[in-house]
Amino acid sequence: MKRYQFWLLFWLPWLALIVTVIVRKDAPFPWVFAINTIVLNLIATNMRRKQVGLSFPATIKAMVPGLGYHEWKRLYFAKP
């Protein structure tokens, strides 16, 4: 998976959730849709993590702002 495909897989579900919430103002909040968005992001992050060779703790460290700069750079911007 190339980094741009990862970004697309990571942000597209969030964009769809935002559009759904904004367009359907009178509808109840789509909890199933939100849970699906989080699950899809976890799957995409796990695939990318395995591809660039990061361990699970290093991936968590990359997601915490200000903690793991090198891991963050490797997870989101490294060429496979």
C-alpha cells in the first residue's frame, strides 16, 4: 500500500462521516457508521504498520502527538 492510498483509506471514512452528520441534521447520530469509521481506520493503520515494519507499541507512540516523531514520520510518510 502506497502512502497516498493509506491517506485515502484513512481520511475517506472520516469525510463520509462528517458529510453524513452535516447533511442529515435531523436524523439521530449514526453510531454504527462512526464505529465502522474507527474500525476501517484501525485496519488501514495495521496494514500500513506491517508494511513499514513498525511494532504495535511504536505505532501507538507514532499516534500520540509530540511523542514519537521518527515513528510518526515512518508510519505516515515512508516509502514502502
